[in-house]
Amino acid sequence: MTIWNDACPKMRRAIFIRGVKINIDLCEELEVSIYSFPMKYCPIDDPKYFGNRDYIGRHWNRKFIRAIQAF
């Protein structure tokens, strides 16, 4: 998502928090469980990363990715 990758850190955080709030509101309104998480970007046009999931973007590190997975 271009907005996510190009936004400043405060904006990325705000986008993420807004998405979580939307999910919470929908869960309450619809009385269902919704699970979501930010998608990990993988450069599919780069042969170095095409066949694996080793790519970590400039705004992420393994600790951040693991924290999101722990949700």
C-alpha cells in the first residue's frame, strides 16, 4: 500500500490505529470476531525476494513483524 510506505511514521501509526478501531467497531456492531493485520510487502518483481519472505522494508524490523503476528 503506497500510503502506508510513503507516510511519515506518525501517519502510519494513525492509519494502523484507525484500522484497528474500525475493526473493533464492526465487531461490536455485527457481533462477530474480525481478525486483521497489516499486510507485509514483498517485492514480487525482485528475483532476490520473489521465492521467499526474507524482505523487510525500511520501516520494519523482525521484532515489529513478530509483534504484529502476536496480535
